[in-house]
Amino acid sequence: MNQKQLKELIKKGESQELDFKRTPENIGKDICGFANTNDGIILVGVSDKGDVIGTTDKKEEAVANTAYSLDKPVYPEIEKVKVDDKLVLIVKVKKSSELHTYKGYGYRRVGSTNKPMALEELVKKAQELGIVKFDSEVCNGATLEDIDKKKLNWFLSEAKHKRGLEIPENTSVKEALMRLNLSRDGKITNAAILLFGKNPQNFFLQCEVKCIRFKGTDVTGRMIDMKIISDNILDQLKKAEDFIFEHIPLAAWIEDMKLQRQEKWQYPPKVIREALANAIAHRDYTSVSKVQIRMFDDRIEFWNPGLLPEEITTVDLRKKHKSIPRNPLIARHFFWVKYCEEVGTGTNRMIKRCIGWGIPEPDFEQITGDFVLTVARSKLTDELLERLNDRQKNLLEYLKEHNKITKQEYMKLTGISKTHAFRDINNLVENNIIKMEGSGRSVHYILKESVPNGPKKDRKRTEGK
């Protein structure tokens, strides 16, 4: 940074990313605050009002020593620039992936100040960074009497059958919890109570799933049904799953030359199971919010308290990504009974299954502290497909096989004029059935979602639940 750039920086004044210090005294709070919150720059030798006072070369060592004195050392980049013959130290601090404290206090950057973090904030920050895991902490007040032995035995049997877990069903509760890493020094963990507790809500009131079926496509619609599910989290998943299947249609039809009727749920059952497992296993159990399942005429929303880990974005969920479970003990036990996988491929499988089912890819969002996964029904309803002409229907079948088509290719395949081709294609675009990609001569069209395979006109169709 040169003198001109430094002057421009000083003009901006103190902010979330910039702090002024006359001397390095108490600079540890600033370094700690930036390391815990966001990248920041500290200018040593500048007053709070932005006047350049200057400092000495010796102060560089004082800054470095202070940064090193944090409970977990920070190594800022220190640059020296002179403004009107007065030396300014430019101390650049990167946001850290660790939790830092200075003289026994954790600090976070709030605007142009550094605020000491309350104990609850420190614990939550440690959990977010994976330093402390909620599910592995000891559950205060819990004893072996709070564990449902029948549920534990069911788990041991199911895990042996599904994944080959080698813990006999007749193993004592104490030994089973120890071998499952669900106890610490003989004390029961939060995960043990959530998974196998007789009454987990006695310890964690927020440990519930709220299921709502709305009429229409908005939360302002009338509630057709609502259920709050308590119990242990293994049973919560099953009961929430039952609620969903009570409220989605099952299409059934008879095909020629087949004795049994064919059936298909509106949404892929394995996607519903995976979405529920993710919401329950990866939620933030320190939040007072519940897991919510919101069902509408055209979609299901799975609301999970807690955001994604900082290393992962919603875009990452659509490609290969590493697995960073918020509650690794819970995720591990869901894995044992095949409620979920551990390898960071769950969202990829959901995308693939939705496409194969003929519905849009699931949507991933982060909204007001919650992670929201949405599974929507196909926009290509039978009613919409019936309004298409034969050329357009053939075009959709062509795209299923060849993935894309140009307007010229469509004209050649159908033998129609440019005007008719434009009209056919534009109609499909307006109805959100296909979309245009590319520009200029590379323009082509692809399906916006898979064309569903289902009952055809010559099949007998029934609807049920």
C-alpha cells in the first residue's frame, strides 16, 4: 500500500473492517475481534478521529508479540507506510477458522468496536467451528434410567442387520452406550438422550418436529392438518415421514400385459427420507426453534434450525463436497440404520432422484438462520401436456434423449416454417417447460425439468393415498 492509498483508506473512517489505534496498547482486542469475525485492518499511529500521529519501528514487535499472546496465536501481516514523514503500521488480520480469546475474553467485531462475547456466544461459536460438538457434550442430570432400553435394543438389531454393527442386543445399557461412544467417563451424552431417551423433551424442549399441511401454495392458506412430534429423534423421523405420506397423492394405473397395478408417489420416498434425516440430524440443537415440515399443494419445505458450515455454500451442495456434520454422533447413528449417509453425497443423490422422478431439482436456501430444502412437484402436469400439439410432445421426447435442440434442427425434424417453429418453441418457453441457453449462433433449448414418466392416455388411472 502506498501513501496515497493509505490516505484514501483513512478517509473512510473506522468501520466493521477498519480500526484506528494511536498506540498498540490493547490492540489484542482488535486482533481477537477481527480473527473471530471478519478480515480487518488496524492502522497503528492514527487517532480515532483519523489524524495521522505516527508511531515507531519498535512498535511493530509489540504488535507481533500481542498477536502471538492470544490463546491461539494470530499471525497478522504488518506493513509500514509513511504519511508526511510519519510512520503508520498497517496490521492486516484474516478471519480465523479457530476461536480466539485475549486475556481470558473472546471478542467479536461489531461495527467500529470490539465487544466481549458472552459465555453463550463463546459456546455457540465453538460449536459452529466444530471445536465443541453439542451431541458429544454430557447431558446434565441424565442417568441410565432415562434411556429407553427397548429402543436401544431395536437400534442394535437394526444396525447389525443394515451395517453389520457388532454389539449384541443383550448388552447392558451402560456398556452399549460406551461402545457406541455415547457416554463420557460414565456420563450420558446429549446424543444418547436424543436418540434413545424415554422423554428427550424433559432435557431439550426444542427437540420436536412441527408438521403442517397448508391449503394452497402459501403459509397464509388454511391449515388442513398440523402435528407436533416429540419422542426420540429416531421415532420423530418415522412419524414425520408418516405424516407426509398421509398428505401426498399416490398415482395408480393399470398397464396392459401387467397383472399388478403400477403406483407412484408424487415425490420420491427416498428423497423425503433423506431430507428428514438431514433436518433432524444436522439441526442446531442449541436453537429454540423446531424442525418444521411445511406442505403445500405444489411443494414440501424442510426447515432446519441452523445454517450450513461456513466452508459450504448452497451452490456446493449441487456438486461434490465434503461432509461436515454439525452433530457427528447423531449422524453416525443415523448412518448405522441407513437413515442417511456420511460421505457428503446426500444432496447429490436427492438431485439425481428428483430428476429421475420427473420433478425439478430440490432447492437449497438459507433463510433467517434456518437451512431450507424444498422439493416441488412437476410443473409438467397432465393438463398442461394435453394442451401441447403433437410436434411439441415429440420435441420433449427428443430432448429427453438428445438433451438439447436448436431452432434449425426443430424445423428440419418437423418440416415446418420458421414462424411455426418460433411459435411452438416460444410457447414451451413461456410455460416454463424448456429454456434457452447460449447466445448468437450457439442458442439452443433444453428441458427445464425432466418429463415425467407416468400414466398414459390408454391406461386406467386412479388416485389414492
